[in-house]
Amino acid sequence: MTRRLPRRFLDLLTRRHVAGPAWWSVVARMPVYLLSLAVVLVVREQGGGYAQAGLVAALCTIGMAVGSPLIARLVDRGGMRPVLVATGLLHPSALGALVWATRPGGWAQSAVAVVAGVALPPANACMRSLWARLPLHDEEREIAYLWEALLTEVLVIGAPLMLAGLMLAGSAGLALTTVAAVGGAGALGLALTRLPEGTGRAGGERPGGAPRGLLGPLREVPMLALMSIMAVCSVPIGLMTLAIPAFVDEHGGRGSTGVVYACWGVGSAVGALWLGRSQSEVAAHRRFPWLVLAFAVGTALPLPATSPTALAVALAVGSAPIALVSASEMTLVSTVADSGLLTEAFTWASLATVVGDAVGQQAGGLLIAPVGPHGVFAVASGVALAGAGLAFACRGVLAHGAAVPAECPA
């Protein structure tokens, strides 16, 4: 526990049987964090209006939302390799067809967008379920999920910058095609990486021999409780996504919106590196409510801000617990979900955050005009406090994990 966190990340990510899947999964996940933006830019470049661009991007997102649990269930039933190979080929092919073989307003572009969304390689869920199955000590597993949370922050900030860099060298269509090909190669690399026996496939039945059932991991009360907390805690993120640019615009600093947003992500990443060293010293179900409470306090920091600079500082400080909350959520998913349903469980957990974020964005858009940015910040803080209350109320439920992660052999 005395080693610095970056060194512990490096030790974990260079281990045998870990380095291959970990780094291939990073490559496979790059397109996820810029897909909607890239699709909008491509449709606009093809001559479509913003309404058409929004429709195509929405159809792609709907495809992901509908298809990802089904794809994840296939992984849990048949193993990672065949699913990652199939999606690693189909997803970039569909995006290539969207760019080079369809045009805005046609049914083909809409259909291909849905296919691209459904066929998104499940690298996120696969890697997170792998961390639960790889032969690691509990402390190393905690570090792995902290890495996952930190990686998300890095990709959220870095992936759009990568897209912008590619567009400098060519068109939006060429940039999206390149990114899709890179993501597909990452999915194939993850599929073909050799893993320890038994870690690439979850199996088809619960430990007690009962069939998995139609609802899969949604049959577990602890999993439903955790998803509810995650959804509620994602609503403030969506609210602030609308309130931040509105605040900056209100104070005459529209050009600095990107910088203020970056402070939000950088603060979360720094918080993970600074505070993450002590994560495994307290059981996940015990520290989780306190981290959510810290997140709620952080969402209140923008309330007294009177300038974009002050808001940037408030966001940087207040976002420090976000990655830690995310890491604890992943640890809890790995313990409350059935060991044979982990890929699907992580997929549902991700969808819970996406739904919460979307609800927050919609609510933020409706509230900006009547209550202003500060009013939306106040609503975000109140919802985050409600999430913290729910987390404390569910501590006992979350303590009863259904899965026992594989231990590292001595």
C-alpha cells in the first residue's frame, strides 16, 4: 500500500495475462467516446442538416442501448472470442458504409446507424468482467477498477481531441473510418489474446445450478439497488452538462467553455490518483455511500461561482470523488452480480448511468430558462444528496454479494 499509485497501475498492467487484454481493450474502446460527435460531423459534412445529424446519432445510440445487453448475454453464454470477432468486423464495416455508401435523408443511413450501434464491440463490459475473473488479489482488483474509472476520464477528454487531430489531416468521414478501424482492430486483438483457463467465459448457470432466467442479473435485488443509485447519481452529471455552458455563456466567456469542461474531467482524474491509494482499506459497500456523499458536496461547490474561472476551480475540486465513485461501483457490480452474468451486469450498470445522464440533460435543458444555471446547479446538488441517501439506505443490501471473485494463487 505504500507504493505510489502510478507505479501500482504499471505493475498491474504489465503483468502476464493482464497486459494483453488490458491494452487491447483501451484500443477497442477509443471509438465509444467520440462516436456520436463523429457521426454528427459526418452527416453535416455530407450536406445533412442538424436535425438529420441528430437523428442518425440518436439511432446509433438507440442501437447501442437496445443491443448491448443482448450482445453481453451472448458473451456470458458463449465466451468473449466469437462475439468480439463478429462485432469487431461488423461495427467498423457498418460505420464505413454509413460514411461512404449512404447519404442523409435515406433509409439506408438510418438502418446502417442502428446496425453500427447494435454491433458496438462490448470491450468495456468484457474487460470489467475480466478483472473480476483474472487471478488477482482483492487489492489488485481494486486497483484495476480504479484504473477503469481513470481510463474513462482520460478517454472522455482525449478521444474528441484525437478526432480533431485526425480531421486536420482529412475529412470527418475519413476520421470516423480510421477510428472505427482502430476500434475494430482493438476488439479483434482482445478476442485473440490468450487468457488463463476459464477467464474468457463465464459459463451458463448460476453457482447453485439454477438457470439464469430471462432477466439475468436484474433478478438480483442488490444489483437493482446499485443500478438505482447509479442512475440517480448520473442525473446531476447530465444537469451540469447543460448548466456549465449556460453559465459560461451568461458571463460572456463562450470561448472558454471547453477549458471549463476540461477542468471537470481533470479534477476527477487527479482525485483518483491522489485519493485512490486508500481505496482497498475499506470494504466497497462501506466506502461507497461516503464517496457518493462527497460527490454530492462537490456538486454544490459551483453554487457560489461568479465567473468562469471560479466555476472551473469549483468543478476541478468538486469532481475529485467522481472517478472514485465509479471505481467503487464497478467493484460492487463484480461482487453483487452472479459470476456467470458479469458481462451483462456491467452492461446494465453502464446503461443505468447513461439513462440517468440523459434524464439529467433533458431536465437541464428544460430548467435553464426558468431557473438559470445556478438554479440547475442547485437541483443537481439536491439530486446528488438524494443519491447519497439512497446509497446509505442500501448499505445492508449491497453487503450481500452473490459473486466471489477468483483469488490469485499463492
